[in-house]
Amino acid sequence: MKVIGSGSTTMFVLGVIVGIIGLLGMGVNYPIYKKLLAQGKQKYAFEIMELAKEISEM
């Protein structure tokens, strides 16, 4: 574990804290991502279906 830093206990604890902060960030952002994805799908679903019908009729 001496690839980055001195390998001391302080660096280990700092790494754990940074990891926990990252996990909390992911936990907050994932529901936002899912909501935006669902809105995008709902917004463009009709247009995609119309385009697919148009292409299949050719």
C-alpha cells in the first residue's frame, strides 16, 4: 500500500474517508440520474416510435 503516499495509517484513514465521501456522492446522484433518464425516455418515446414507423414503411 505504499504505491501512493507514505503508507502510513494517516494516509489509510484519509483514503477510507475519501472513499466514503465518494459512495455518499454516488448515493445522492443515482436517483437524480434515474429521474432524468426516465424524463428523457418519456419526452422522446413518441418521436422514436413515429420514426420507426416511418422507416418500416419504406
